[in-house]
Amino acid sequence: MLKVFVCEDNVEQREIIEKCIANYILIEDLNMKVVCSTGSPNDILTYFQNDSKVVGLYFLDIDLECDINGIQLAIEIRKHDPRGFIVFVTADADSHLLTFRYKVEAMDYIVKGDINIKENICECIRNAYSLYTAKTTPLQNNFVFNISRHNTIALERSEILYLETSQDFPHSILVHTENVTHQFRGNLSKAASELGEPFFRCHRSIIVNIKKIARLDSEKLQLTLKDGTVVVLADKYVKKVKTLMDKLSSS
Amino acid sequence: MIVPFPVLAAIEVYIFFVVFGNISKIKFNKSEMFFAFLLMVLFSSALFLYVVPVWDIAAIFTHAIYIIVMGLIANRKTNVLSLSVLFGSLSSVVFLLAGYITGVLLVLVFGSEYNDNEIYLNYFLPFTSYIIIAFILSFFTSRWTGRFIHKRLCQFDGELKKKLSEYLLLGASITLLLFFVKVFLHDILVYAALLNTVYGLSLALYFAFLVIAISSFTDSFRKETELRHKDEMLKNLKDYTVNVENMATEMRKFRHDHQNLLLGFRNHIESGNIEKAKEYFQGYMSSFNESVEIMDSQLETLKYLKIPELKSILSFKILYAQQLGIKIHVEVTEEIEGIDIYELVDLCRIVGILIDNAIEAAQETENPDLRFMVMRKDSKITFVFTNNFLSSPSQAEIFKKNFSTKGEGRGMGLYTVSQIINRNGNLLLSTRVMDGIFVQELSVMLLL
């Protein structure tokens, strides 16, 4: 069951939100329940003491008249419920947009006084519920780069397209994934040996994920990846890359 | 004669290539190299054989050509002409110096008959020993010189680098000139072995002096840059203070107005004139938004940032963006402190570059949307910059342009960023394009 929490110090607002949620759950007959609707963040935190394995959907006001604000509350919630869905309710979303997304990895935010507030709430419930019920926790196959003694970055192997360095900066690695490019200090040879299959160093400055290759052009010595990026390929590795690709497609 | 001129020229050009490669640290492509090689060999053998039969004078012209050809090729990669020519003339200096020392050595070992060019050309042993010793000498000298020069130059970028390489070029040119003065003297004084040795030694001394001069010169250069950097920071902080003071004044005015308004209200309400009160209220509301706008300069959010260096650069950039009419949202919700002092210089530079890029890209759009946030997560401090943009560069393109092609002045400063990350293992930069927004996250480790 997905548990819903509401924390809003304005009683009228709280009732509007609570009613809207309850109605939607009832109409759609979802396996959800509002377990805590309060004006004080401490109530939510004490709830965790009784139920430590909670996965919740949280509607949090930012300006709480209390010693902690909504963002700090969200950070506390994250400690107990890292998978939970946090939605902020605020009058001024603009001033905290990045904090929502990056600091507490909030799912969404709702603007108070918006005419579509009810629809927005329903949308949030729908999204959270479908994410909650979809049991797709894909097999994580993280690769951890040790950039320096304390500095590490964990990346999902299957998302990495290719890694590169440049002539000018042989110690600066770019890791290209489908959405993000990470840049940090590192050693390509070390990365190549640690990454293992299906990664292959196809050029002095490139390590490619064989699974991501769409096409091999042995004349121009180029590899076209599935997202359209073109990377270079060294003459001597053409055959090796071909066999690796064949091996992968046959298995 | 046992060695034909073209072979000699080819060997000479080859050594020059090795020296140049070591000094410039540029990897050339093969076809370019091949043509340059051919051109230089043809030119120098033609010169020796037909045009100027006097050995040392021909050398002047061949070296001039070497410097020009190699300088032009290098310039395609470095884009700084003075730097490219500097590589060329330094190569000449190293090359000539190595040849010179070899000559002196051979004379010392085998006697004064080795002080004659003819002997090297006509006998096998003198020839090979000369070539081998000269090659080894020039190889190691050039490698060392290359490292020295790059270590010195990579502390600077842009204009400063150009300026510095101009100075260095001047030094190298003077050295070359000294060599060639010797060439003419040589012809006048005709084979005076002792003079030759003394001259060679004094040249070596001169070279050592030059190295020391360059070291101290670049050191003072760097100190000056740092000083200028500090000055700028101080200025930024002053601007920041002035702005905060203005805000405080504005706030006081606002409170004062507010009090007056409430008093006015009370009068109207006490007299029971609701219509008047309504009118009064609306009149006030229209001016209210304006005054709030002035106070909303986002600087106040920097109060949690407890690192003056960062505060200085950020407040400067925020004010700059606002002057350009760009709205910028700043989010600092928790206290940020504890960044190692040694990280700060690198960090400030990268932050400056990233924010400049964001401003530049957002400026092109109709509704610029800039956001900036600092947060603490785990044992890292993360800076997030987001901006909208007009022409959408794909992720790969952004880096292709700035990462793999050399050359400053390409606009985005990511070259410098790569340079810093290349040596600093405490940083991590992640770039993405998400929902039409360009996002850059810079993390720096807190040393615990």
C-alpha cells in the first residue's frame, strides 16, 4: 500500500488537498490511504518510528511555521524513505526549483492558488502510483570510478555509451551516457581493464560499449552508436570489434 | 664524399622533426609531415649544393625555412602564432646547440682535425659518431625544454599565454642571432679552435642564463596574475556590500511606506469610508509590485554561502546578469562552507566559466531563464547551473567542439575546464540537456 502524507500548516489548504486526494483514491479505487495529515512536520517524523519500512507519497508545504521548513523535512524523510515520492506545495515554486529536483529529488511541485490545483494533485497521485506499482527495479550493474581517494562516481554500466579522453588532456575522462556527460580526472587504461566486457578500447582515446554500436564503417574507420554519435576506430581493431559485435548479437 | 647531401639533409630534417615534436608536444598527421619533410629536405639540399656552398651561411637559410614551415604547421593546432614560431625557434636553438656541443666534444676527444666540416662529410666514423651524439643530445635537451616550456606556459591562458610566448620568442630569437653572428665571425677568423670552444661554452652559459631568466620571469608573471585576481575579488566583494547596503536602505524605505499606508488605512476605516479605502488600497498595490521587484535581487540568498571567494564571484555574475536584463534565480538553502583553500582557485575559475556560458547561451533566447544552486550532499558540495538556450547543441557536440579541438578563444572556456579537471581529482562535472534546459553540475569533494 502506498501511504499518503500531507503536511501543511494552513488548515483550509490542508483540507482541500486531503479531500482531493481521498476523492481520487476512492474514485480510482487505488491501493492507497492518507495515513497522516498534519500541520506539524514532527508528526510525520514520529510516524517513521512506528513504521520504518514505509514507502510514501508526501505533499509538503515549504513555509511551515515550525523550526524546520518543508525542504529540511523532505531531507529527513529521505533518510527514512529513500524510494518515496515527494511533492512540494508552495506559493512560490520559482525560488526553489533546483532544490526540489537536485537536493531532495522531489517528484513534482504544486503551486498554491493555481486554478488547476486539483488536477495537478491527481496527476501527482497517478504518477506516483504507477511508479510504485511498476515493479521495474532493473538489475543494477553499477560501475564505480575511483576518481581520487574520496571522490567516486557510480554509473550504470548499461547506460554508458562510450568513454573518451583527448590528446591535450590525457587524464581527463569524458563518460558519455544516454543523457549525461560526466567529466573527471581518470585513467583510460585503468578504466578499460576495470570495465571489462562488453566494453572495448577501440582507439587510443576511446572505450566503446559494444552493445551500443549501431553500425561499423570499416572504410572511414568509424563507429556509429545507437544514439547517432560517431566515434573513431583504430585500423588495427576493426576485426576485433567486428567479432565482438557478432559474438554479442549471436548470444 | 661518402654521404650525399640529400641524405645528410634528410637526417638533419629528421632530427629537427624529433626535436620539434618534443618541444611542441603536438602530434602531427602523417601526410602533413610527409610534405613538410620533402619540402625541407629538397630545400636544404638544393641550398647546400647549388645556391650557397658555404656551410654555415646555408644553415641560416635552412633554419629560417624550418622555422617557417614548422611554425605554420604548428599554428594550425595552437592558433597562437607567436607560440608556434617559438616552438620552431626553440627547436633551432636546441638543434644548433646540440650540434655545437657535439663538435666541441669530438674535437676534445679526437683532436683538432675534427674541427673541420670536411672530415665529417668524407669519413664514416666521424660522420656516424657526430650524428649519434648530436641526436642523443638534441633528443634529451628538447624533451627537457619541452617539459619546461609547457609547465611554464600551462599556468596561463588566452592573452597572457600569447604575451608570454612573445617574450619567450624574443629570447629565443636573440639566441639564434648569437649563433649566426658566430657563423660570420667564424668565416672571418678562420678555424680558430680555441675561439670556437670558448664561444661554444659561452653560448651554453647564455642558454643556462636564459632558462633561469624564463623561470623567474614566469614566476613573477604568475604572481602578478594572482594579485590581479585578488584585486578583482576585492572589487567584487565591494560591489556586493554596496548592493546589500542598497537593499537594506530599500527595505527601510519600504517599511516606512508600509507604516504610512497602514496609518492612511486606519483613517479611512475609522471614518467608515469603505470606497475611499478600496481606492487607496488599489493605488498602493500597483506601486507595491514595483518596490518588491527592486528588493528581489537574489543577492540575499548568498548569505548562506560562507566562502568569500565564491560569494565574490557569484555576486558579481548575478549583478552582471541583472544588468543585462536577465533574471537569475539563486537557491542556497543551507550553509555552505569547508572547501579546501587549495581547491578554491580552481573552483572559482570553473564556476566563473560555467556561469558565463550559461549567461551567454540564455541571452540569445527571448525569455532568458537562468538558475543557480549550491547544495551539500554526502561529502560533496554541488553547484548546479541551468539555462535555456536557442540553438540546441547535442551533448556530444558541446564537448567535441571544445574538448577535442585545441585552441583558445573558441568561446566557451570549456578548454580551461578540461585543463583543470585534467589535474584535479576532486572535481566532477556532469552535463546534460533535459527538457530543453541545459544543466551543468559541478561537484567538489570536501576533504574530511
